[in-house]
Amino acid sequence: MPALVTEQGIVHYETYGRGRPVILLHGWLGSWALWRETIEELGKYFRTYALDFFGFGDSLDRSTEFSVSNYVDLVYQFMDRVGIVKAPLVGHSMGGSVSLGVASKYPEKVVKVVVIGSPIDGRSLNFFLKLSGYKGIADLVFAMPILLRSFIFGITHLAANDGPALHRMVAADAAKTTADSFFQSIGTLRETNVAPELPEMKMPILGIYGRKDIIVHPMQGKMLLKHAPHAKEAWFENSGHFPMRDEPVRFHSTINDFLHHG
């Protein structure tokens, strides 16, 4: 199990393939496991790295700060310790917001960005996800595990075409979270708005959004196009929040084409 030590804690990651590096960043209540198929597909052409954010998967945080801004610095430190001079970032949901944060704060490290179902403005999050960002609610959910199980069951069965398979994956990942990582991460994502920084981003950006997304309003792709000078959008008519699961062939073809040609 590959891991490295940063100033903030221990970062678990998986890597596969050869060639130029590509970094994959998961969303809230997720882990590197989201990218199992993507790693294999992109690994035919690139050296892929899939990270676990602090408080998720098998990464450990010493400071117990599970914020979007802390994850931005995590990515920078990871790249520095592994020796990645610059790379494309591919982020799903919260991971896409983190990718844009890295591109804004450390533009010299980022070649391209792919955001998948990511909020440009955190106010676009599903109402129940925004509620999850309050400590009192998170404490209540973790004090009554049936509430957490019911929440995950409901959200996963509505978020993808194959709800049962998604539920099994997310339930396994959520079992590794704590109340602090649960509410702090989504709470800071709710307050994040990267739109003001987008006009300064000179690298190519691709937004992938599913028409049936109930987690993040799919019109966030239009906000990306409005503010980012070098952005384009791929609209997935038959996908929800997880196009890599709903339309995997088209998804991987779209990402590969963008990484190779921009």
C-alpha cells in the first residue's frame, strides 16, 4: 500500500502505468477506489496517481483539518514529495474543486484540469449535502448510524444508474470517515466559490457534467464556461453524478482525448 509522509500527515495513494503523470482526486465520502477502471484505462498511456484525501480512505491527518484548502496543499506537497514537476489534475465533485484550487494557488504545477460534476459555487450542492456541513447534524448522524446508512443508501441509489453497485462502494468508503472529516470537508466545500479565480487560469479546463446529477446542479458547467477563458464542457445526457460509472466508455474516451489533445 503506497504512502508518503507530508507536513500534514500520511497520504495513501495508488499508482499504475507509465509515461507522463496524471493525478486523480476523489469526491466527498469517496476514496481512490472510485478510479479503479479509470486507472486501468489512463494507465495505458500515463503514469496515474490516485490519492486519498485526509480523513478518507487510508490517509491519516495529524491536524484533524479536513478542509478544501488543506486538500489543495496536500496535492501540492504530494507532487513535491513524489517529484512531479507538473501534471494534469482530474477531480470528481469535491476533488474537482480541489483541482481548481491547486490550479489557482499553484498554477506552475498544473498542465490541465478536468472537473467532473464539481461545484464551481458551493451553493449549488444538494440541500441535504449542505446540511451535512453542520457539526451538530454530523454528530447526530454519527450518533445514530441508521441515519448515516439511510442517507448513503438514498443518495447513492439516486446518484447513478447502477445505484446498488455505487452504494456498496460508497458505504465501504464512508465506514472509514469520522464525524469531523464528514462535516468539515463538505462544510468548507459548501462555502467554496472558485468563480472569481477562474478568469486568471490560463490552462485548458474540461468540465464533465451529467444531466441527471442530483448532487451538484449540472448547470455548474455553464458557470465554468462563463468564467474560465480556456474551458470547454462535455455534457453527458445519460449520466448522473458519476459519469465514470454511468457511461464509462464515453467517459474514458473523453478524458483520454482531452489529456492527449486538449
